[in-house]
Amino acid sequence: MRLSTKAQYAVRAMVSLHLHGTGAPVSLRDIAVREEISLQYLEQLFSKLRRGGIVDSVRGTGGGYVLARTATDIRVDEIIDSVEETLVPVSCMDDSGRCSCSEQCVTHNVWQGLAEGIRGYLASYTLDDLTRQAQTKWSGPSA
Amino acid sequence: MRLSTKAQYAVRAMVSLHLHGTGAPVSLRDIAVREEISLQYLEQLFSKLRRGGIVDSVRGTGGGYVLARTATDIRVDEIIDSVEETLVPVSCMDDSGRCSCSEQCVTHNVWQGLAEGIRGYLASYTLDDLTRQAQTKWSGPSA
DNA sequence: AAATTAATTGACAGTTTTACTCAGGTATGA
DNA sequence: TCATACCTGAGTAAAACTGTCAATTAATTT
Ligand code: FES
Ligand code: FES
């Protein structure tokens, strides 16, 4: 049960965007260099992040991307949703935990509980949580 | 982030084995018919479940498989481990949560926490929990 | 002993998903 | 008008997944 690299890259890229952003737009080229992700792959990712309402784009010279909301208001599960990776561990179940089996199958409860656990955990993490950890980490063992 | 059908089938097959077992070995043919899983695919799965110490095999006429331990002592995470599906959501991290990044990467904590959550949840479920739910379910809404 | 049942093994192929790349186009600021 | 940077959709190679096939070994029943 692996998260796709797409989802992992999306989270890393968002951290990078927030961490190195001074309010001015950050270009994908910068992120690509810093995180060693191909520029063209990033374009694909950010196109979805924009449609997901996570970031806003600024075109033209000096353009790039900025957060669409404050970092304390962007949850990790939203980022993953935006790049279209499901967080439900079984294909028979939709996002709200409903399943074709009408709860009659023996394994329904495990999978539903697992789905809720994963969703809940990732929803408790904000982009700001991630970046603050990064900063305290780089400034030494102050935490 | 999907669990493979291999893992899902393994869990279902184990429930079937326990639920319809009277102590005597249950043949894969029975499980195959009941759960509508191909016999040959089941063979592949149970070969791994045996190596994982979850079931014991009995060869010859009247043979089949039996639980290697009591159902209250078989955890769902063990079943999934046996069929060789990882429960760690990122490839850079091993089962004990150690990672090549030496905890310096910004996303380490999220993934490690997620891994622990998934493992912990599935370890709290035993095979017996699953089958008891199935029985109360089939006997009506008594729960 | 012979026949039958059933586990056991390893190889193999079809399909799907992933993880990208490529080739263009469009909007903006200098 | 030129450089920058976002934007889009198509295409592709590799990997993973899902399952099948063939052949063997071991135990039991007749
Ligand atoms: S068939 Fe999906 S949980 Fe029951
Ligand atoms: S590189 Fe794996 S969590 Fe840091």
C-alpha cells in the first residue's frame, strides 16, 4: 500500500513553495531545481493543485505560484486529493465510506475504519505544521 | 493509495477459512467456490500464508489448511505482511520507520506517523474480531 | 499397490497503472 | 517584441498487478 510518488512530490513541492516564498510568486523552475523534480512533471502537478484550489497562479515574467490560502488552512489530505490520489484503501468503497456490499461483507468494517483513520490523520496535518517542523529541524534540536 | 486485491483476498479467504472450519482442514477448493476466487490464485496466496506462519497445511485426501494459531491471536496486519504487501506508504522508509533521509527531510514525520497509524490500526484487529462481526451481521441486527 | 485428492512450486502472460517526457500554446511584464 | 513562465493534452517506456498453466510431491482411500 504505497502512496504514489506523485502525491509525495506534491507535498514536498508545496512545502518548498511555502518555505521559500516571501509573498512574491515562486516559479516552478526554482522548485524544480531545489527539489530535483522535473519541471514538466511539476507543471502537471501544479495544474491540478490550482484546480484543487490549493494554489493560485501568476503568469508572465516574475510569475509563478502562491498559496491560495494561508498555510495553517491547507491540510495535507487536500493536497493529495488535488493530485487525484485516492486515500480509500479498497476500490469498492467511495470517499464517504459507502460500498456496493451494503455493509454485508465481513471486511467492510476494517476497511472503512482504516479509510477513516488515514483520512483523519492526514487532515490533522497542515502545510504550516510541516514547514515549522522543517525550520526547527534545520535550526537545531530546539524542539 | 490502494491495498492490492491480493491483500484483500487474503483477508477474506482467512475469514472464510475460520468461519467454515470445524477443526478439520478446509480445502482451497471450498474457499474458492465460496469466495469466488480462482483456485490457482488461492494456492499462491496460501503458500505465502503458510510460510508466514498463519496457517498449517495438511496434504492428501481430506487435507487442506487449518489456522496455525487461535483466531484471537492472528492479527490482520500479519495476514497482509504474509502475502508481502507493505504497509509503509513511502518506499524510502523501512518497516521500523527508519529512512535514508536520517529524519532531515521535511515530510519524514508525516509519513512515519501515517505508517504507525496504519500498522497500529490493523494490528488491533484480529481474525476473530472479523468473524464475530460477520456472524452477528448474518444473524440480524442484534448488535 | 493403485488411484485419488490436494498441497506445492515456478514460470509466464495479459492488463493496468505509474511516472514521466514532448510538443506545442497562451498570458504577462520589461 | 522578446523573454518569461504558466498551461494543456498526448504519448510512451517501465513497472506492478492479477491471474493462469503445467508439473510435482505427499498423503489417504480403495
Ligand atoms: S464489498 Fe467493499 S467493503 Fe464490502
Ligand atoms: S526521505 Fe523518506 S521520509 Fe525523508
